[in-house]
Amino acid sequence: MEDYKRQGGIHQLLATEQEAGQIVNAARTTKSNRLKQAKDEAEDDVGKYRTHMEKDTKKQSRRVNVKRLDEETVKKIDHLKKQATKVSPEVVKLLMTQVTNV
């Protein structure tokens, strides 16, 4: 009878060990799946962040270019006004000469 109880205990122990192995395997699979999911989510977040930063950088670059072009335009206009102011008396004199010579 004791041999029967021992064999029953051994069978029960083996069954419990097998069940524990299945639980551990299921946990490993779940962990592996969760890690894959977390990696995919992280890659997606990185892609979104990269896209956002690229757009922001382009906007900032455009702002800098627009500001630079505005400054250059203002400088050119000022330069042209100064040149026009210098040449203006000569142009008036030339026009007056031409008008009076008719």
C-alpha cells in the first residue's frame, strides 16, 4: 500500500512539475510577446518624434532663411535709396538741360 501511495505521490509530483513547466513557458511567451510589443511601440514613438523634429527643424530653417532674406532686402533697398539720393541732383540737372534745349 505504501508503494502505491509513493507511486501516486510521484505521479502527482511529476504532474505538478509538468504543470509548473507549462505555466513557466506560458509566462515566457507572454513576456516575449510583451517585449516585442513594447519594442514596436518604442520604434513607432521614435519615428513620430523624428518626423516631428524634422518638421520643426525645417520650419526653423525656413524662418531663418526668411529673416535673412528680409534683412538682405532691406539692406538692398537702403543701398538703392542712397544711390538714388546721390544721383538725383544729376538726373534733375540732366532733365532740366534736355527740357530747356528743346
